[in-house]
Amino acid sequence: MTHNLTEKLVISGLRFATYAIVIVIGYILFDIIWHGLPVLDWRFLTEMPRRGGAEGGIFPAIVGTIYLIAGTIIIALPFGVGSAIYLSEYASRNRLTETIRLAIITLAGVPSIVFGLFGLGLFVLYFNFGPSILAGSITLACMVLPTIIVTSEEALRAVPKSFREGSLALGTTKWQAIRTNVLPYSFGGIITGAILGIGRAAGETAPILLTVAAFFLPRLPKSIFDQVMALPYHLYILATQHPDTSKVLPLQYGTALVLLILVLGLSLGAIITRSHFRRKYRW
Amino acid sequence: MVGQEFSNNRAIEVNSLNFYYGDSQALFDINIAIPRKMVTALIGPSGCGKSTFLRTLNRMNDIIDDVRLDGRIMVDGDDIYDSKMNIVTLRKKVGMVFQKSNPFPKSIFDNVAYGPRIHGTKSNSQLAEIVEKSLERSGLWEEVKDRLDDSALGLSGGQQQRLCIARALAVQPEILLMDEPASALDPRSTTKVEDLIGELKKDYTIIIVTHNMQQAARDSDHTAFFYEGRLVEYDETSNLFTNPKEKQTEDYITGRFG
Ligand SMILES: Nc1ncnc2c1ncn2[C@@H]1O[C@H](COP(=O)(O)OP(=O)(O)O)[C@@H](O)[C@H]1O
Ligand SMILES: [Mg+2]
């Protein structure tokens, strides 16, 4: 009897925790969509901001964020996947590589403002890139690298050793074995991890605050050495730095909704990619 | 030891081979000469070093960290542990079939074509020919010829193992190493794989690890008995089974241990 009661209490407790989370998230989503949707029209999406962002659209911030996402992918993917392949396939397991692995995992827990300051110090100032798409993308890439490396390593490790042995026994080189009989099967996992990591980074303010984001820049960048506006930072400005924040409240909601759609779109892309590859390669 | 009758016709010659996993020695002073186009069976209790020995012959142990080896292994007159030896060439010549069949998650066709493709055969008609021949040799062609594009993972266990044999044959090896190829199969598939080995020995030198005494006695020309990392006895199979010279061999084949 008491066992039964405990069981019931535990289940209700767990259910409550789950529902509470769903309700909170649902409320946030609903609030943003409800207030943001009316603001969202073609002009809001495609026009330049005016009067310090108090009027007009958010076009340059959307473009800026997309550029930053693209830049981050271009930089982080080859380095992340490359080092994951090295760590899991080539490097022998010794104290040095274990330390490297630990360092990478620790890096994932470093607060994003620290990455921002690091990017400011190294890329903006020391390498003299200035606040720019380049500096911002590298900083964001540094931030998502741990996620990409760890998830890629997991995806590589999920491929049975017997596939590698089977290839090698047929006279392939190690790289041929990896390229033809490991990477294709782990590709889904790698891409999923990368997209999820980058999706999260795309919404971050701190790392771009000091390395790329412009307060108000109503034109598009001409090169990777230009500054851009970016959605998260724009939102932060509208919400906190504006003389009359309540007046620009609808714009905040609109910006938040666009950012949300972008990030959720990336996650959705990740989910689709994953299920596609799951179906293609099963063993 | 087996006499001189095949001294000119040795596929493999092993001299004073010692093998170590880190600090623990797995093989002790192995000397053996393996004749061409015959079946040599490796028997012995579990953990006596049969797989380790087999994997020294195509250098598959190289991929394990922290292993060491001394002695000399000649394949076709080439010292395979010489620094000039090309491992790719060696592994093309010395094919391997694993204990647990390991079809790749690709189509049946792509599994068999995998090796030739990597080694540079591009023409589709040539590949198709190799695939058909290899599947025929492994006795699988009739069963799969209408579904070459299906995933290899849909095959039964026995078919999967014969597919792996076809995949090994497709790179045209001279020597086939088989590590208990039938141990994970049901009796009927086992028979098929064993029959296949009898067929293949016309064209290949086969070295097979087996737990099954009947199979060793029936299918092999020579048998090597390993015990605790040493090669205890090596002889023509008929001699070794009817008239073992060593007490340990006798105990093992009569089922007193192992
Ligand atoms: N990768 C390995 N690392 C360390 N020891 C190993 C490894 N593989 C096998 N061994 C050891 O080497 C000995 C021989 O093993 P193995 O060649 O697999 O024997 P068999 O195939 O005859 O059963 C065993 O004692 C085993 O524990
Ligand atoms: Mg074994």
C-alpha cells in the first residue's frame, strides 16, 4: 500500500516537473509570437532601421546574423570535425590526449562573455581585424568548437570498429577506411551536433558584443572586415539602451520572434538531417 | 614438423616469432611454414594466441596500440615486417574474414565492389563482373543476384559471412585468413561456409582458426596446435589427429581440456 502511494507521489512529482517546464516554455513562445507576429511584415524584415532603431526594419541585423552563422560554420566545421577525427581515429589514448579532451570539455563550460573578451583581445586588437565579421565569426567558432568536437567524436565512436577493420583488411589506407566507411555513417550525427551548437551561438550576445556587433548601422557590410548589426545585440539594445524602451516594445517582440524563427529553423534542420541519415545508415 | 615436401612451395614462412601486448607476451618463438593452396587449420584452447598469430600475417595487429613483435614473417619471399613492405600490397595479397561477419551498411553490390573500387577499378561493367564472379565463388550469387542493390544488412547471418568472403575474394588475394568464420552461425550456414572453404582451397592458400575438431580434421591438410602462446605441434592433419606426438595435443584433440 505505502509502496503504491510512494509510486504515485513520485510519478505525479515527475509529471508536474515536466508539465511545469512545458507551460513555462509554452508561455514564453506564446508571448513572443502573440506580440511579435503583428509587427512581422515585409517592411520590418527588409527595411533599414531608422532613428537609432526606434523605427523602420531590422534588415541589416538579419543579414548580419546570417553572415555570422555562415562564417561560424565555415570556420568551426572543418576545425571541429578535423580535430574530432584526429582525436578519435589517429591520436593514441595517453595522458596528453586525455588532457586535451578534458580541456575541450572544460572549454564548453566557459561563459560566453569570456569568449567575447578573448576575441576582443586576440582577433580584434592583437591580429588587428578590428570589430568585424571575421573577428566575430572566429570568436563564435571558438565558442562552438567544443560542442562540435565532442558530438563529432561521439558520432565517430558510434561506428563499429569492425567496419574500420573490414576496410583495412581489404588493403585500404587508414584515411580511405575513415573516408569511405566511417565518415558517411557519422555524417548525420556530426551535422546535427554542429547545427545545434551553432544555433545556440547564433542567439548569443556576449561573444559578438565586443567583436563585431554594431549599435546602429543602417547599411549592409561590404567585406568580412566590416562590422554588422546582429539580432541578439539589436534586441539587447532595444530592450535596455533605448531612451524609451516601452515605445519600442513591439520592435523588441518582432526582433525576438525573428531570432527565434532563425534558431528554431536551424534546430529543425538538424532534426531533419539526423532522421534522414538515421534512415539511410542503420546497422 | 612437416617435412621438406613443400619447401619450394611455401606461401608463408615464420621464424622465431614473438609477440607482445604491452608487457605480456602472447606468442613465444613460433616457427612454421605454411604450404601454398592448402588449408592449414589452427586449433587450440581459447586464449592460446590463434587470433593473434593469424593477425600477424596481414599485420592487422598493427592497429592495436602498444604491441611489439620480433622474429621474421615471409610471405611469398617478402619480409612483411620490413620497413620497405607496403601494407596495402600485403593486405591485398592476404585477405581476411573475421569471426563476426562485418558487412558494411551498404548495398550487397557496394560491399563486394568496395575493395576493387578503392584499388582503382572505375568501370561499372568491370565492377559488375568482379562482383558477380566473387559472389559466385562464395556461393551467394544465386541467392542475391536479383537484389544486389538491397542493403547487405538484410541478409541472414550465414549469407552475411559468405558476403564477407566474397568481399575478400574481390580484391584477388592469394591467401585467405579466416578466424573462426563459422563459429557464430547456425549449423546449416556452418555447413555451407565449410563446404565453401573446401572449394576455395583449389585456388587459395587458406589459414583457418577453428574450434571445431571435426571441421579441422575434415577440411584441412595441415593442422597446427597452439597452447599458451606456443606452437606445440604442427603436422599433416591426418597424422596429427591419429598419431599426435605431444601429450598436450593428444589431450586437446581427445577433449580432455579446452
Ligand atoms: N588487444 C589485446 N590486448 C591485450 N591482450 C590481448 C589482446 N588480444 C588478445 N590478447 C591476449 O592475448 C592472448 C591470446 O589471445 P587470442 O590471440 O585472441 O587467443 P585465441 O584467438 O586463441 O582465443 C590472450 O591471453 C588474450 O587475453
Ligand atoms: Mg580468437
